[in-house]
Amino acid sequence: MEMVSRRSALRAGLVSTVAVGGLAATEAAAQAAPVGATADTGVGWISVLDHGAVGDGTTDDTPAIQATLNAAATSRQSVYFPAGRVFRVRDQLTAQGLTDVVIAGDGATLALTGAALSVVGAPKAVLLFRDCRRVKLVGLTLRDTDRSQQYNGVRISSSTEMVVDGVRVHSVRVNGIVVFDDVPRTTDDVLITNCTTEDTRFGISSNGKDVRITDNHVAMDWPSTDEARRYGGVHPGYGSNSDYFDGICVWAGADRTVIANNTITECGQSGVYVQAVSNIVVADNTVTGCQLRGIEIDGLGDPGKSVHGRAMGVSITGNVVVNCLGQINLIATTDATVVGNRVANGSATKPSSGIAVNLKCSKVVVSSNHVRQANPTMPALFVKDNDPNDTTLISTDVTLAWNTVEGAIPYTAPAETVVMQRSGPAMITAQGSLKTSGKVIAGGGLGVGNSVTAASVGSVVRKMEVFSSTGQSLGWVAIHNS
């Protein structure tokens, strides 16, 4: 049986009690940053050097950069970090009230060194955006050089129409890039694209509305970390002080989220972890080598903050998920489709199902997936049955249709589950009409009901052709009116 994870609402260190920043831009503001690195940067731009930043990797540039961000909020000028410079900062930088500007940092780095105190439960960010509108952050690299404090990389809150493009975040101890408000769905319309997060506790996270997380690379490489060596290659799990958990997270209450075309590798726990959200698409991602699920929808995760009290309206399609501890797992999820994914557990000893429709799910269709299961004791496709201690856990109204399954145990599912197989010892059930233009091959026998009134006693109402188990015709059977 697939293991079931029940997690607390938010992981340690995720949530701040203060609303935080955002990112995006209009076409007019999104012009290329000028080449100049001083006050003569061009119309509409100011350089961080204008306010005294040095960018030599040694000088504390925190006050100068903060002064630049404050000036940009007043003047509505875009901010330029000269390429190739390393700007040392030791405390949170806050961009508040920016509108219609760009923050351009192509080739520049913010290096957090000797960081001021930041506590679990209310972590600071290297770059925090708050109450912003139509602001774009592009090309900047953020790096924590000593990992002494709990910091996010980029944080967004109370903002709208934001873009984070081509940003790289390394080694921060909480989120690489995060959209988060105390009240879910406060931040609206955010695009996070072409970004890279490496060596972070969570890669990219959100509880906003209309958030698109596309074409990013999230890498934790947990098996190669010092932490993995300390724990003997076995992740300590949730509730621990691990610095490596999930790749892309969507927290309870989020609405209309798209996670598409990302690559996610070797996370400490799940590649994609989703709590009690509504209307989410997880499409065309590649997830490999995670220590827990590849993709997990956990409708029991903080359901009080959700719209429906569970996960609802979920589409998981076109993903490649391989060699995780459970490839795709659904918990307390309603109105879900799992279609066209390729999942594989290549280890005969790893206790991992391919696709699991776990406890308290309903109205789920799992169709046209390719599932390969090397473990001889775990089912490739699993649907939760009745539990003798709690009959409310069963998953209902589940259809498994036309999946290609390779495994010693192809299916484990309740009798109520509709199972339609491409080949093998098939079980097909349907409450309505079942129609086919091809042959119906029934190794266990075939019964036909007479539903047409005959003109006279003894007249033939229907003819039924009978086939052998190999499809060879055995002739016709006449069905008469009796």
C-alpha cells in the first residue's frame, strides 16, 4: 500500500507575519538596461552606484541599494545593477510601492554575507517586494555565502502584475522565490519564468492567485549534500530541521496556478507539493530522483485556508516523473485528471507506487499514462480501498482507463473502481452503455440483455457473434423473443 503523508499547514520557516514584496512590468518600462554604470545611465534609469554602492564584494552595499530602491519608488525610475559586480548585503532589501519599473541585474550578484538575524517563522528576504504593481525583476543573481540565518531569496506580497525572469537564487535557507501573504490569494497575476534555484529549502513557492511558474530549473541535489552524508542518505523528513524539502510548492488557498515545463531534480522531499488549493495545472514537468513524491496533491494540507476544504480542480498531464519514492500521489482531491504522464520506478527494492489515488479522493480519471514498476510487491496503479478502522478513507468514482502498465502488480483498487485496460486480464465495468466498433472479448463470459420488443413469439430480436479468447469467431447466436 502507498504510504500517506499528513503534513502540517506550513513548513517551519515558511511564513512571515509581515506581508512581502512583488515583481512585473509594462512593455514601456521593459526596455534594455543602459550600458552606463553611473548617473549617466539614461532616461528613466538610476544605477545603484548613483547612491554609493560599490559592488566590489567586500563593501557593505546594503544602505546604498536600499536608498536606490526608495528613490525608485518616488521617481518611478527603473533600477540598474551593473553587470559583473558583486554587491555585498547583510540585511533585507525592501522595495515597496514600486510601479511600472524594471529592476535589471543581468550579470550582477547580491551576496548575503554576515547576515542580520532572521528567525524561523518570520524569515527575512534578501530582496523583498511589497505593494508593487507592474514591476519586472530580471537577470539578478542572489546568493547566501555563509547560510548563517534563515533567509528567502526573492519574496513577493500584496502585489499584482509581476514578472520574475531569469533570476538565479543559490543557497538561501528558506525559499528561493516565494509569493506569499497571510491571507491567500492576496497577490495576483505573477509570472516566474526562466529562473534557477539551487541548494535551497524550498525552490519556488506560492499561495497567490493566477500565478504561473514556468520553464524554471529547481535543483537540490540532496544526495550529494553534507546533510545527506550526516543522515546516511536517508532524509530526516518533515518536522526536522532539514535545509532541503520540496522543489515547487503551492500552499493552501491558492487559486488558478500553473506549474509547467520545469525541471526539478533530487529534492529532499517532493518535487511538486500542493496543498488544499483550487484550479491547478501541473503539466509537462520533468521530476527526477526526489526522496519522497515526484508530484503530490495533499488536500489534507491546511484545508481551513482553502476555498473548498480540500484540493479541487486538478490537472496533471504530460509530466515525466521517475525514480522518486512515489511518483504521483493524490490525497483528498476532487475533480482531478491524471492524463498522459510517463512515470517509472526503476528500483526493485524501492517501495514506490507509480500513480496512487489515495485516501478521500473522488471524481478522478487516470488515463493514457505509461507506468513502469520494477518493485514486485508494489502496485503500479493504486486506488485506496475501505479501511476496516475508518470507512471514510476510500476513494470513490475513480476511473483507470487505457493506461500502459508494466509491473508485477498492475492494479490494486476497490471493486467500485472502473478499470479499462489496453491488454491482459481486463476488467471493464460501466453503469451506462458500453459501445465499441471493434470486438468485445470476454474471457469470463458475456451476457446480453434483450431490450427490444419482438413482432411475434419466436422471432429473432438480435444476433450476437461469439469469439474465442484469441478473437476467432465461433459463429452467431440468435436471440429470440420467448
